[in-house]
Amino acid sequence: MQRFEQALRERGLKSTSQRDDIARVFFSAEGHLSVEELYGAVKRVSPRVGYATVYRTLKLLKECGIAAERHFD
């Protein structure tokens, strides 16, 4: 979480409760997650979070080098 929070500050972005919830669910997951799986898990924690917010946060995690994009058949 510290690395993620630092990346937000470097980009001039705020740490929001929704971003924090998404990051916590992501970091606590075991194995690979699709955007849809992450969205479903986050909705159980934070029902008001939107798909676009999950997608943008996951993209931010990727840009920071915290997450990696994988394509599976």
C-alpha cells in the first residue's frame, strides 16, 4: 500500500476510499485476477464502487509497476 500511495502522490492524485478499497482487495488476492473478478470482489467490500474506477485503478497499479497485465486464452 505504501508504494501505491507514493505513486499517487507522485502523480498528484488523491488517495480516495474507493482507490484504497480496490488496492487492498488487489493486494490481498491470491493468484491472478481479471478486471471482472477484481470488480466483483471490490463490490462486496464497497458496493458503490464503479467498474470504471476499478479499471482505472488497476491501470494505475500497472503504470506504477505494481501490477502486470497478462492475457490468458
